[in-house]
Amino acid sequence: MEKQFHVTCARCGHRVPYVAPVTVCEQCGYDWLDADYDLEPIAETWRAELASRSCNMWRYWELLPLRESDHIVSMGEGNTPLLRAENLGMMLGHRHLYFKDERQGPTSSFKDRQASLAISVLKETGVTEAVVASTGNVAISYSAYCARAGIKLWAFLTSTVPADKMREVALYGTEVVKVTSTYDRTKIVAAKFASHKGLFIDRGVRNIAAKESMKTVAFEIAEQLGRVMGDDGTGLGWRAPDWYVQSVSGGLGPVGVWKGFRELYRMGFIDKMPKLAIIQAAGCAPMVNSFKAGLGEAENVTEPQTRITTVATGSPGAVYPFLRNIVLEHGGAMETVTDEEAFRAMHVMAKMDGLSMEPAAAMACAGVFKLLGQQVIKPHEVVVVNVSGHTFPVEKHLLGDGWAHTVGTAEAVALAARSPAPREGLMTALNRLDGRVKRVVIIEDDPDAARLLRRILQARGQYQIFEANNGRAGLDLIHHEHPDLILLDLMMPELDGFTLLEIVKKEETLQNVPVIVVTAKDLTPDERRRLNGQVESLLQKGSFMEEDLLEDILGALE
Ligand SMILES: *Cc1c(COP(=O)(O)O)cnc(C)c1O
Ligand SMILES: [Zn+2]
């Protein structure tokens, strides 16, 4: 049975039954059209059937703009895991931080949803040759799905796309056209080429299928969150997060994700809309900058200044006012991060929670760190970050020289002995290195916090680390080990940090050892006075980041 749905113009509201893809309103000529479904019967079907359906994005079939299921081109896209931030959540003092792991798609980015639906629609429409302009990931994903569907693809890429990504595109048999200009210029060149050759061109956010595909991110998040946290009282087992965070280029993702949540809301599956956090690269942030300047229309960026080519869209067009209105009406945030902040977030994400991702995805993480720091995102709020893609073409400059160990078998044994992984190995190696080693005592009764502090130290260098889980044992340890540095928690059984500090500061051999206090407690003015002049620095758990802590440690050891 063919699916019935409508297409509605966002400007004049003209509504027609969907027959085949259309790009402009036949009444007013506007090019922002939306698929529009009869939601009530679909909600009923979903309540009855969804739980027993197969787990990929096509389980949401009724709300996807394809008429016949025979035309589906699929490689198991969607159904990516929703991962809780274990260590990072602990470190940031944020319990409800989740990552939607879109790296786990068939070509390793959330563009796979878009490709699966858009290429299915091309197949249904009988298109056999198509053109796409891309900053990399759309081209890779469309190439894979076009190969499966037997569609010839022309990919127009800006010359700043990493060569590894370009080669990946070419591997699928796509014709790669490298344009030595910005992404916005590349789009124009591609459109001219397509019109000259009479070929179909994918119009990104103005392609209904592309936009609709992104809804499945919202559907999955709500289903998965409901599973881990329970629903909001709807009784249906779904749940909306308080925040959806994404790094943004053209903004197709947030536009589609928003529409997905809105449909869920209208169907009664969720009882609120999330706030959107739009994160852009500081060197190409037309939306964020225009938003902060209070502009109703975007001021375009003609010369993007970012190494993160994936997100270098300088002219967001109608997407900007659309997202701006959402943020103004529903709350939310638009924020920039620098390339360096994104690269640092890449390291933090990989080291802390085992997630390696490409810089474009790490931008969203850097954005979360920033918004948490600014308290725009509140500690109790449920946050879902789209980890939008994977770093298979690790850019060389990120790692510098010598990031790989090239060794023979004999050297490998020595290397293994130096490896910080097993505790004994680390100690042996540190003892061997002796004079250069910095000795650190950690006194902390919360095992998770202690583990984190240790991880941070280990990730950064050759520290000799001693740990005690209460004040009394800590004092013994200090006497015994004569550390170069003490990391001290305040609230501990037996002997608290305040008292310990007083003892240490009275002893001649110890009074010059720097102490960094790490505490979960909000200090009273009186307590602050007690610490004043006695500690090297004071770190509030939940607000310190790896880099802050490390800077303090390095500073203290100078
Ligand atoms: C496309 C892409 C983005 C930007 O998404 P938009 O919604 O198109 O702005 C971010 N990260 C990765 C990895 C991408 O491939
Ligand atoms: Zn219209």
C-alpha cells in the first residue's frame, strides 16, 4: 500500500498531496517545504506496534517521506547507542550527560540517515545520476548509498576537504570534483553543473527527504532516554531531553531533529520540547554571531577561518531565522568554540570516555563544556550531545610528529615496561626514571573522584601517584612518601582536610609542599578563610576541567 502524506509551504501554507519530490511551492515559489502527516492514526499504530519492530531508522516508516517500502536503500543505519558520559559526567558534576553515538553508522557519521532516505527517494523517483555539494561527509555517505542503489554520483567538494576523505569518496566510484573555493561557492558551481547537464541536485535543507531523515535522531533519543530514565508521566515510555546539542554547519540536523521532537510532542509521546544548543566554529559562525548581534537575518561569512572544513557553511539562509526563532521562543543557546577548543575536546573525550571523534563532532562536546561552565545548562538538566562523526581521517597537524611508536621486538619489550597501563608497570618505570619523577599524594575518600584524578595525572605524564582514602592514612602517606604535591579532599572521615592541612603546615619538612584542594563542597566564608594562604589552589568538583587541574598541578610543581 502506498503511503499518503502532504507537502506544505512554510511561507503561504499551500498544501498538496505528495506525489514526487518537489523543491518549490507551486503557489508562491518559496523553497522551504515540509512533509506533513496525519499524526493521530500513526500515533495509534506506533503505540501498538513500534516495540516489536526491527531496530534501524526505518522502524519510523510512517513518518518518513517514501511511498513504497520496496524502494528502501538500507545498510543498517540508525539505532545508534545512547551512551552515558561515565567519567566525564562525574568530572563535570553532571549526572545526566549522554552521547548519541552517530559515529556508529555505516560510513561513520549521522549523514547516513540522510543518505539512506534521500537515496531511497531518488530510487523511487527513478533518478539514475545525481549531483551533491559537500564538505566531506555527505559525499562519503551519499557515495556509499548511491553505489548500492546503482546511481551515478557527482560530488563537488571544497579543496580544503582532507585528502583522505576525498579518496574515500572516489573509492565508491563517485566522480570527485575539487573546487578551489569556499563551500558556499562550491554549492553554486555544483548547481550550475547540474542544471547544465540536466541532473538532479540534492538541495540539502531544502530537500524534504534530507530534513525528514534527521527526525529519526529525535525519535531514537526519546525512545532510548525513556528506556534509561523512565518517561515523563505520559505512560508511553518515551522521554525528551532538556537539551539537544549539535555542532552546526548548514543546520540540517537541528532543523530535522526539532521537527522530530515536535511530531512526538503532537502525538503525545513526550510532554515537552528540548532546548537546542547550536555550536559553530568561531572562524565560521554566521548563525551564532548574528544571533548574538540580535540580527533577524544572518550576516554571511565569506571567508571561513577554520580548519574544521566539515562545518564551514558561511551562508545559512533561511535556516538561521528558523533556528533563531526556536531559541528565542523555547530557550536554548547559540555558542562558538575555537578550533583549539574543539581539538582539546577531542583529546578529553577520547581519554576520559573512550570516544574518538572527528573535530566537527568534538565541537559539540567543547560547546557543552562551555555551556556548563557558563551555567547556561543547569546541573540537573538532561543533555544529549550528538557525536556526529568519527575521526578516520585524523588530520596530521593534530598529532604532530612522533605520535606512533615505531619499534622492533627488543624495543617493544622496553616500551611495554614503560607503558602506564598496569599499575606495577607504571611504578617500576617511574622508579627507574627516578629524579625526573614528580611524586603526588592523592587524599580522597570518593573512589570515583580518586580514580579520575589518577587518570588525569596518568594521561598527562610520568607522575608517581600515592593514594589514601581518608585523612589519617593520608597524613601517614605524606610522612612516608614526601610528595612534591598533595591533592586533598576536604570532607573525609576520621581526619578532615582542614585539620590535615593545619598539621602539614605546622611541620617544618612539609610546610612548603604545595597543596591543591579538590572539594565537592560549597565553602562557607569562614572555611575559605581557613584555607586562605595555605593552599596552592582550590578546585570545585564539578566545575574543574582536566586542563584547569593540570595547569594548576604544573604551576604548583614549577
Ligand atoms: C554535517 C556534519 C555536521 C553539521 O551538521 P548540520 O546539521 O548539517 O549543520 C556536524 N558534524 C559532522 C560530523 C557532520 O558530518
Ligand atoms: Zn507557498
